[in-house]
Amino acid sequence: MFVFFVVERFVFGHRGSVIWSDRYYDADWQRVFDLFNSLPLLGLAAVVAYVFHRRRVAWAFVSMALHAAMDLPLHNDDGHRHFYPFSDFRFDSPVSYWDPAHFGAYAATGEAVAVLIASAVVYRRLRSRWTRGALILVDAAYVAMCAGIWMWSRRSGVS
């Protein structure tokens, strides 16, 4: 998603409103997103990495699959094809992780709380000050995102 945003914003020069309302839904970009959110493909990649004794790579694919599985119930009308290329099915959840019209403020808060709890566990295991600092920055970004969604939902009259 970061690569998508950087390409659309800084290579093609699109505004944020165009990126998220138009470019995000482009069929080619959707295929790219679906590849990285496909539970069967991520599972296969994890198994292949494990067989070739690439444990950290396997865990990275497992992490991506967990993210995709958690994503599944949190996309209202912007979800991914989680079983691509075997199915074009997209689950349209009544809940969105960002859209205040679909409980986005609550979902974002739940996500931020989960991130902070997981971060507390991970933080104790980190030895490098740089890594700990990076984790703190990521946590600050999540809290800011959550606050932004709450402010947006109050402004739009939805909560």
C-alpha cells in the first residue's frame, strides 16, 4: 500500500482524494493488492520458505497472512480478494477499519489498542534503541490515525 501511494502521489502526481477515491480501485492495482492479500498464496509462500529453511521469511509470510485474515472483516466496500487467484469473491463487511459510516472510529480504536498491546510485548524483546524508537514512532502514528478518524466521524456526524 505504501508503494502504491508513493507511486500515485510522487510519480504520477495525483492528489490524495484522487488516489483513494479513483486510483485505489484501478483493476491493475487491485490485482497487485490481491496478490499480497491472498491467503492461499501467502500460505504457499510460507510453506516454500519453511521447506527451504528460510524461517524468518516463512514467519514474514505467516505475518502477512494473519494481517490479511484480520483485514477480511474490516473492509466495507474496499476489500480484497482474499482467495485470489482461485476466487474473485470479495467480502463486504458491515464494519470498516476507517470509514466512520461503518463503525470506523470504533474499529480504528480497537486496532490501535491491539497494536499498543502487541507493541508492549515486542518492546521488551527489542535490544536496539533505534528499533525501540521506530516502534514508538509506529505506535504514535496509529494513535494519531485513530484520533483523526474519531475527529472525522464527529465532523461528519457519524460515530
